[in-house]
Amino acid sequence: MSVAKSVNGYLINKAKDGQWWVDSASGERIAGPFPTEALAIEVASVLELEHPTVQRRGKDKA
């Protein structure tokens, strides 16, 4: 199996059936299947990562 490509924080993986998937860094399938790697890369490039809000510590607190 080939090494997954990272695009915009997502991993592009090829499944055993030849289809391409966009996965999260933890391995969760986000989008797919896609017939080509290029199409999976294009989708991953427009997805936005959802990060939890960061709580500030110390005297910088807002």
C-alpha cells in the first residue's frame, strides 16, 4: 500500500477496491469514494478543519 498524501490536514488514501478516500488524521473517513486521486485531492483542498476552541490561560485571558 502506498503512503497517504496529506492535503489541507486530511489524508488521501486508496482503498483496496481502487477507490480514493479523504480521511482525517485519526483515520475517520470524511469523503468519498472518488474514482481518481486528483478528485479526492480537489475535495480535500476545499474542506475546512474544525478545531475546538482554545481556552486562554494566564493574565492574557480575554
